[in-house]
Amino acid sequence: QPRTVMPGGAPLLTAPHEGAEELCVLLEGDSFELLDITGQWAWGCLSQTGPVGYLHIDRLEQVAA
């Protein structure tokens, strides 16, 4: 499910919890492929080559059709 990172960006983490290692910071408007949702965490990737990780689901919005 394609999503867009909301204003303010979001850290992409290695695990679905606060304090997990940060892989990178996604910027406002970045495209994110949502693969699964666990509670308040979205798991997915930036592209087919990655990186893959978790971010708060409230930092993503659906892509306008």
C-alpha cells in the first residue's frame, strides 16, 4: 500500500518500539510502501532495495488517487 510521509518527517526504526535503532529519517513527501501494521507501527520499505523498517503509523497518509 503506497503511502506518503507527513510533514515533519519520521524516523525509520529497526523494531516497533521507542528506543529502537534508527536506520534513517524519512522526509516529508517521501514515498513509503506499507507492508503491515502492528498496533501503532507501520512496517514497510522505501523501495524494493530498502531500507526496511518501522515508523509510527500516524506519520503516514494515503496517496491521493
